[in-house]
Amino acid sequence: MTELTLTPTEIMEQANRALAAANEAKFMTNNLWLLISTVLVFVMHLGFAALEAGFVQRKNVVNILFKNSMIISIGLLTYYLIGFNLMYPGSNPGGFFAFSGFGLTPPENGMTAAYGNYTYWSDFIFQGMFAATCCTIVSGAVAERIKLFPFLLFCIFFVTIAYPITGFWKWGAGWLDARGFYDFAGSTLVHSVGGWGALAGIILLGPRKGKYTAKGIKPIPGHSMPLAAVGVFLLWFGWFGFNGGSVLSADPASVSKVFVTTSLAAAAGGLGAFVTSLAVFKSYDLSMTLNGILGGLVGITASADGVAVTSAILIGFIAGVIIPLSVTFFDKIKLDDPVGATSVHLVCGIWGTLAVAIFGNYGEGVGTIADQLVGILAIGAFSFSFAFLFFLLLKITIGIRVSSLEETIGLDIAEHHQSAYS
């Protein structure tokens, strides 16, 4: 039998072909995981819609669903037109602002400028799903008394300008990134940004009729706790894409670690809220436990990739403890938030961002307590100021609050001439 031998050149050619095939398979897997994560983040919008619908009165369900439907539509279109190129302009590293033009202009090879793990189109659609989330957070906080048209105007400008600018500061290689500020998937860059917008809105709107009386605080319960619970579980499900996709590859070790820290923080958040609400209110409060789960998820989002499992549990548990205390605090100062968005997304977002410095391990000069505080304060000041001034402008010009009669009969009839239920 004649032995077949390969020349060194042939061996090298075979090795190169095998390497190219392996790289192609890796690229396809990474790109596919980012698209699957995009779908999971999209499901979060369904979760927000269900949660908010469950937490409002039945006379305002159509209104809250309409707002959530428009938010994702507005968010994607405005992010396509301006937001994406504000957030990822590919220029002015270490700066405060940059803009690379309107619309999408993919490279000739269809790849991203900064990464080789996925295409330009995958990059855009994944980031676009994040963008609309910040206005969804505002939607629940201002529910049941805000005019629809002014709210939609606010969303257009908040998603188009405010969110991408602060996003550029870190994720677009801006000045906070250069300083060492760290936020893995958006405890501050997504959730606190939305929370600051929500806080500005509820300050200028005022509370719902009858919420705060001379006799004390009057609870206005949501109409469907089952719907709210479904919303929370949909959000938890979607968070696997929110955090898992933020690895920006399908690296098995990294993605699986993020799945574990995310889930354990959520579980601990639910437990923390349950224990605290039982101690404070002497009751088994489902709404607090549901928001505790969300608080745990928000809290771990900044550090899901770089904390130990035990640290993730502690971060989530503390976030859960925060929820009842924060909700009680906002009620005491008469800031009415029907769904607890300011407590979940703003307060727990701040906690999660600080937790990076306390529990994280990102190397020297990254995620220090000073850097995290600077990021929280800078992003908070910009986001709150932008939202407050824009809401104030709308309040002075076209008004932002419905009439007393419209609030009484409900926004479904007053603004939509529809009812959610027969």
C-alpha cells in the first residue's frame, strides 16, 4: 500500500481551511445568540405592558396598553433615525457628544466597526430594543392621569436624545468609559435613566385624585394581580436576553455565568421584599414581592458578568429589601407612582451601580466607588434635567394632565372611547 503524505504547504492550507470554518461557525453562533437575545428583550415589552396593565385600574387598561404599543414603535424608528448614531457614532472617544449622521450606514462588509462577533444589523436591532425600555419605565409611573399626546411627544425626544447621549458616555466609548465607570447591561444607563424620567414626570403631574387625603394614604389597587404576575415572569424571562445578550457573544462560560447571577439575584430580590414587607406591613404583599423580583433583576444588571454567585444573591436581596422601604418613602413625600417604577428602576438601579464597586472584580481603575458615583450623578443630573424641563415645557404649553372628569371616568373612555373589558 502506498502511503499518502502531505507537503508542509498542503498541511498549512488544510489548517487554514479548518480555522476559517471554525471562525465562521463561531461567528454564526455569536450572531445567532445576539438575535435570540434581541427577541427575549422584545418579550420584555410584553412583560412591561402586562405588569403595568395589571397594576392600574380597569378603566385605564386600554390607555396603558396603547402607550406600550406606541413606545416600542417610537423607540425603534427614532433609534434608527438618530439615536443609534448618537450612541455609537464611532468617533470622539472619551468625549461628551458625537453624531455620525441620520439613518443607518452599514460598512461595506456589513460588520460592526468595533466587534467581529456579529453583523451591523444585529448590533442595531439589539441596541434598539434596549432604547425603548427607558420610556416604558416612565409610562407606568405617570399612569392614570397623563395626557396621551404630550406623553408620546416626551417619549420621542427622551428616546431620541437623552438616552443615546448618556449611553454614549459609557457604551459608545465616551468620557465615563474613559474614566472607568462600569455598567455591564444598564442598571444606570437604561433603568435609572428611565427612573429619573419617571421621577420628573410624577413631580410635575402630581398624585392621582384621592391618593393622599387628610386621613392619610388611600391605596388605589391595581385591577388584576394575575396580569401583573404574568408581566413579572415575562420580564424575568426576557432578562436572560437583556443580561445574557450583553455579553455580546455566545461565549459559554460568560453567558452561563450571567444566567446564574441574574436568576439568583431575582430570586433573592423576591425573598428580600417578602421578608421586609412582612415585617413592615404585617402582610403577605404580592405586589411588593413582584417588584422585589424586578428590583433584584435591576440591581444585578450592572455587574452580572463580574460578581461571585454569593455576591449576586446579596445584591438581589438588598434590592428586594429596598423596594418596600422606597415605596413607603415616596408615598410619605406624596409622589404617586402606581407601579413602583421609581423604586424598582431608579433606586435599585443606583444600588446596583454602586454594587459594582462593592462586589465586582474588574481590574485596577475600573468600577471604583468614585467612578460609579460620578457616573450615577452625571447621568442622573442630565436625564432628570432633560425630562423635567421637557415635561415642564409641555405643562406650560399644551398641558400634561387630564381633567378631573376624564380622570374620574378613566382614560380608556376619555381618550380612546374603548374599554378593555365588556
